[in-house]
Amino acid sequence: MSIYYKCLCGDSEHLALMERDAVAVQDAAGRNWICYPITARKVKNLTMLAHVSEVFEADATARRQGISQQGTEVRIYYCEDECELFQKLLLDTARETGEA
């Protein structure tokens, strides 16, 4: 059975650490991502803006406190398992960095 994963990388990735079954993944550029499973219903019923609203708030707080460095990137993947999640994230980021 396939699973949706929400992945965060950057200043507010710690938000994902509080989620059940969160996993850490390192991408092709050496950046750390924290990913966790989300329900298909949540993916289908929410816009991408709704998925990132909590992240936007956390990033804004970090900027106000002077501790923001890069912002936060959010991605959603549909995978068979964690292994496929790792492969997709590595492949996507390798393409972006020109390493694919």
C-alpha cells in the first residue's frame, strides 16, 4: 500500500520531528530532510498552501528572532515505502544540483 510523505528541509524542519513515524533523509546535496507519513485524505483535502502554512509561521518567527538562515522547503511524495521515498528524494535533488 502506497503512502504519502510530507518532507521538510531547512529552518523549520524540526516541526516534522514531532510527527509520528518521522524519518531523517539526506539528499544529494547533503541537506537533511525530516519526512513523515500523512493520510491520503489530508493530501486530497488540503491545498499546498494549507500544507505549508505552519512552516510559513515558524519561518516568520525565526526571521523576527534573527535565527532564520534559509527558510524551509516542503515536498510531498507518494511512495510504496521509505526506501522509495529515499530514492525519489535523492533523484529529485540530484537533478536540481546537476548530479543526475
